Amino acid sequence: MTSKTLTRADLAEAVVERIGLPRNESQELVELVLKEISSTLAEGEAVKLSSFGSFGIREKRERIGRNPKTGEEVPITPRKVLVFRPSNIMKNRVNNGNIRRRSAI
């Protein structure tokens, strides 16, 4: 298993190879999709991608934490966190090793 990170450039290159769009249009397409996902999440709405998974926002309430060095109690402020839930199809692909990495996707 390689530890290469999939980048925006890799995604754009995959669009070039598979669909045949020019490189600059492929980069714009990838940026547009990622921007749409992030703006939808920023508005507090969930994003569901069929056969892949869903992204959502979870509200975490205030709680008390501890400084591990001193043991001092410190309040942790309420915040929103991004959560991802893979679809059952994605879970099966990952667990069965059916994902083959070509050049990018």
C-alpha cells in the first residue's frame, strides 16, 4: 500500500485522461466541485455522494478537558466538527481491496 496523497492536481489529471477535457477546464471543474461541497457544509447542510458517503456537521457542546502536562482543568469551548460516514458500498470496496489506484482515482 502506498502512502501517496491524492491531490487536486491528481483529480484534475484523471478528468483529463478519462473525459478528455482540457487541463485548465479540468482544474476548474475539480475546484468547482470542491467549492460547492465546502460551501454547502459551511451553510450547515449535509452532502451525500452516492456510493461514496456523506459529509455532515456535528455540534460539540462545551466540556471540561485537562492539560496533560499539569493536570489543570480547562474548559473546551463548543464547536462544530466535520464528520464523514462512508457508504456501505465504499466500506465493502475498502475491506475487500477492490479499489485499485490508477493514475489518480
